[in-house]
Amino acid sequence: MPITNTTDLSALLQHMLAQCQPLYRSGKVADYIPALAQVAPQQAAVAVATLDGRLHSAGAAQQSFSLQSISKIFGLVMAMNRLGDELWQRVNMEPSGQPFNSIVQLEWEQGIPRNPVINAGAIVVADVLVSHYSASKTAFLTFLRRLTAEEAIYADQQVYLSELEHGNRNAALAYLMKSFGNIEAEVPQVLEHYFHQCATAINCEQLARSLLFLANRGVQPHSNEQVCSRRDAHRVNAILSTSGMYDQSGEFAFKVGLPAKSGVGGAIVAIVPQFGVITAWSPPLNRFGNSVVAMQLIQQLADELGLSLF
Ligand code: GLU
């Protein structure tokens, strides 16, 4: 990897962050979940965790935000570990070409979601977790605490309750899939799990560290734990490369060229195999639901360091 001088990397992150300031105004904070609308827009952070244990960051990198869709990665890894290849009979691995919460495709395709990182797919994954763990919400938090090596990871109750109250579209997806026989547990229980994992509060530094195993063939470097198999780490990265950035995944692959996932809380995580993980966060979103500033930060860093896999 071209950057070996850690002072250079920290200085580069600071510099990039300062340059992004004017972009705050070109996005809009998510408001379809009312609790998210209360987040101050003019905030940003970037962090890079590397496999050799180093962590570089700039901006509000210890400020918690709502994990939202990025939680789908952790749920997916847990479900892959529990269910093995059976999971892929209930959810596909193709890009959807539709908004993340679209219902139409699900009707045509008999209740089998296109992939596990659109909402319908993540709800199937939530069903697997609810059906295989006696306390799935706790199991999810425990998994994240282990990956971050920090006990202080919680679900934000205000965000959780706000999602529960305004979750009609996700409920529609879940009931439609139940009608096709692709949801086993009771829908309200599945939705509670899904909203709870989306409401996890985390910061850029914790998030970058937590996903290092995906850059390291399934092994978490700080604990040496084999979090998932090498094959599954590869598969998760493949899904993130084709579907992780909502309906802008093609453009992101074209411009950045890294497996990545974004969430409506304003964070984006990008995996750099054999090197580390980049996270960036800033609340205002573009029309696809991706953070304007975080996209810019990750794109610029990938450019500067020549990180594209393609
Ligand atoms: N909890 C959000 C929802 O289901 C997650 C959306 C996202 O971050 O893409 O609508």
C-alpha cells in the first residue's frame, strides 16, 4: 500500500475533511425516520483502521451516529454463520436496480429479495436471527461489542421507537414475504429485531475497527478470532461491491472500486482487502440515500491512495 507514513495519512484526512465543508448544503438529512431528522447536519468524520492495528481519524470520529443499513452487514454475517448455504435459498445475491425499500420487485419475484442489503433481504436475515437466537437483539449487540472490543455499544431507544412507529413500509415488505412463506417468525418480532439493529449507535472509529475481518479473510486482527469463513468474507465483499451503495452502487464501483455499504444515518464504510477499513460520516444525504460528504471523502481517499480493486 502506498501510504506507510502515518503522519501523512492523518494530515491527508484532516485536509480532505476541511475541503468538504461546502458540500454539507448539497444534501438533506433523512427525515422519514423522525428521530434522524433531529441530527445536526454540519458534522463530519473520517477514520481509517488498518490490519496492523493502527487507527487514523479526523473530525468528529468519536461522535456516535445511527448505524442504520450498515447493520445489515453484521446481521448477514451472523445469519451466514448460523444457516450456511441454506440462506441463499431465501435471499438472492443480485443487484436490485430499485430503491432500498421498494416493494414492486418483491411481488414479481415471489417474496425472494434480490439481495441481503436491501430492506426486504435484511428483514429475511432478521427473521433468521429471531428464529435461531433466543434473544436476537442481545446477540446482535454482543456480536458488535466483540468486534469493536468495546462494551459501550447500544441501540438508541429514541431512534428504535421512532422506526417502530414509522415502519409501515418495512411492515408491508415483511407481510408480503410472509404471504409467500419466506418469513418464519411473527412479523412484529422480526421488525423489532430489524429496527433495533438499525438503531445501534456507533462512531467512525468503532465502525472501522469492527469490520477489519472483512479485509482480512474473515479473521479479526486484534483478537485473532475467525469471525466468518474466508469464503463468506469474500461473498459479503462481493455483495457489498454490487449492491452496498443503494441504487448508486454501479457509480460507486466505477468511481471508487471498493466493497462498501452506506446507511441513512449518513455513514459509509469501505473495505480495502489486505489493508483495512475506511469509514466516513456526515448526515446530509443525496437523492439515493448516500451521504454527500462521506462519498466525497471516500472517493478522494481511494483516489489519492490508489485503492480501487478494479
Ligand atoms: N432503518 C432504515 C429503514 O429500514 C434503514 C435504511 C437504510 O439505512 O438504508 O428504512
